Amino acid sequence: MTSEAERRAPEGPHPGAVGVAAPGVREQKPAPRGPERRIGSVEVLAGLLILLVVFRDPFARALSAPRLQTWTTVFVSVMVQAVPFLVFGVLLSAVIAVFVPRSFWARALPRRPALAVPVASAAGVVLPGCECGAVPIAGSLIRRGVTPAAALAFLLAAPAINPIVLTATAVAFPDDPAMVLGRAVASLLVAMAMGWLWLRLGRADWIRLPRRPELADGSRGRAFWGAVRHDVTHAGGFLVIGAAAAATINVVVPERWLQTLADEPVLSVLALAALAVLLSLCSEADAFVAASLSQFSLTSRLVFLVVGPMVDLKLISMQAGVFGRRFALRFAPATFAVAVAVAAATGAVLL
């Protein structure tokens, strides 16, 4: 039998039950969990510095090796020459992308698509930026009503014939001024050819309209710095990879292999065209990498300079993300074939 007190006791969990506070004991709430701590760039840098301090003697011995010193010399020389052009080009590209009204391009181009293609190609001169900035701007042109053929011609021409890139090419090839003319002529011809080819064979449903959030910011100042950060992150990272690859090629690949490949006109053209696609260099820096490949002919290096700003791994990825995979899978191979043929022919005539 139960007592009167037991019968009057409220129903509920027993005070000794797990998770139930005993009478007179203040229940402690679990401490709130803070945000998960992730390893960032600062932690990685600190770890690298610690490793350098701990293993400073092995690192010092490794850095004194002649081959590594050669690698470092080539890498640093490419970076020192290219970085000023990259930074200047990114800043000017952001100014144009943010402060020049996008509708300006639609008003400036002829209404007839066949005439708009060469005008848009030549308009690439006013965009002192790299191909990373040209992709979203070409998408903006399409959104503003510019015919896709003209926007794509602008996309291909702008990274290769703007003043920053041509000046960088002249600095990289001081003894070969014809390289500047050859690059401008071949790039312009490829851009116009691809624009007219799109008019003939292209379909509107292959293109998905783009969106670039940092350029849509209400504040022009924030949009400007967002565009600068975007382009520096993309172009600068690929520049470092390209400079390292160029230095590695000069050190690791035996000289006789490069010379054998360079002595074959057709193979040298195809090899440097493929190398341009793989290295994915910024157009404001690729001339310095091409100049370092002195084993190859000027025509082969011209192909490298024409193909790179139009077809490379980062561009194919960006075009697939901005315009759609159906577009990239058709546009990139066609551009590669036209660029190789036109650049080789231009080099044979001018160089």
C-alpha cells in the first residue's frame, strides 16, 4: 500500500533519473558550442614557418643545389616581370567593369551582327585586363542585348590585344618587335573568325546567361574591390603556377629533349599550344613565360601567346560555369583549332 504522501506526489520523472535535477539543485544548462575552428591560411603559414625553423639546415643545403638555384632564378624573374602588368591590368579592368555603363557597349556596336563582330573584336583594345575579367563582361554584354557573336568575339580579343598585354609582350621580346604585331593580328583574326562562325553555326540555347555577384553590389566602391579581389585571386594564382611550371620545364626536362622537339616545326607548334592550355596563364604574364622558352621558334611561341588567352583549363572551366557546359564543349575545341591554324600562318608570314 502507498502512503498519503506518495499518493499526493506529482507524477513525473524521478529526481534521480538521468538528466533530471534533484530538488534544490540548480540545473546547469550545457555550455553553448562555439563555431567549429577551421584551419585557415594563417595557420598554414604559421605551420610552414615552424617547419622552416626546425628543418632550416636541410632546407639550406637543398637551396644551395645548382638546379634549385636555377629554378628559383627563372621563377623569380618571371614573377618580377609579370606582377606589375598583372596588378595594373586587374585594377583597370575593375574600373571598366564597375564604372563604365554596360549599356555603352550595346549602343556602340552596329545593329547588324556581321558588322558588330569586327567592331567588338577591335573594341577589345579598351579593356586592359585578363581573360578572367573578359568572361563575365562578355556575359554582361549578352544580357544587355549584344548579339552573342559580337560578345564572344570581344571575349576572345580583349585579353590578347589590349595595351597592357601588348606592352608586356614588347617588354618580354625586346629584340623581336614583330611578336607584338603578330600577336595582335593573329588574335584579332581568330576573334573575328569565331564570331562569324558562331553566326553561322551557333545556337542561342547553348548559352546560359551569367551572374557575377560582386559586380552587382549597390556600392561602386565595394563592387570595385570585389572585382579586384576576384581577378587577383584567379589570375595571380595561375601566374604562380605558370611561373613554377616554366621554371620546372627549364630545369627538369633535359635540354636535348626540348631541342629535339623544338627542331620539329609541327611538333613544336602543337607542343606549345598544348602547353598554353595546361599552364592556364594570365594574358598579362604569359609573354614572359613564352620568352623563357627560348629553345622554340618564334612561330611556336606566337602560337603559345595566341592560344593561351583564348583556350586554357581555367577558361574552359569559367566558360562552362558562366555560359554552360554545352557551350564550352563546342566553343573551346573550335577556338583551339582556329587559333593554332591562324597563329601558325601569321608566324610564317610575319616572323
